[in-house]
Amino acid sequence: MKKRSGVIQSILGPETDIRGVLRSEHSVQIEGYFDGEIFVKNDVYIAENSTVKATIHAHRVIVSGEVIGDIEALHTVTVNKTGRVYGNISGNELHVEPGGLYKGNVNMDVVSHYNDYEGMSKFAR
């Protein structure tokens, strides 16, 4: 993975299979399988060889594995060279490295979504 901007507080390991809603105030790294919804106030890292079938709401999302679902980032979505995203992306910036795969629509206007995200993230405590 690339250099991280924040400290990861939670890691879902490579042999982990979780279904449901994930809420966190801190950065999260997913190395296994997750199916559901993700609400993270900081960064979400989707590791290589991981699969996430979810709607993701976070400050920043870095994808090195596979995401099937929509991503809403208040700042940046990065699809690394091993990353694959099948879904819609909204955020202030989108970076797709050579080799990275992205199929979906892009919306760079997330101002209207900001209040919805803030309301959801308050439940993380």
C-alpha cells in the first residue's frame, strides 16, 4: 500500500468475513471480505486481495483491492494500480493510477452530501 496519511486504529484481517454496518471515528484498513455499509470519519484503506461490497462514506478512500459499490469521500478517492472499483464515486479529487480499474460515474460535488455524512458519523462513538 501507499504511504498513509493517518494512524490506522482498526484492521479487518485477511481471513475476516464481515457483513453489516461498520462505523468508526478513526481510520480503518480492510484486508478481508466486507459486505454492507461503511461510515468512517477518517480514512478507509482497501488492501490488495480484499473484496468490499459496500457503500463507503469516509474522509478519504484508498483502494488497492476490489470495491463493488458506491464511494463517497469528503476529500480524495485513490484507486491504486491493483485497485478495482465498480460503482459511483463522489468526492473532491479522484486519482486512478495506471493499471487501476474504475467503472462507474463520477460526481465531484459532494457539498450536499456532507451534512448527511456528518450525521451518520456521530453514531460511531
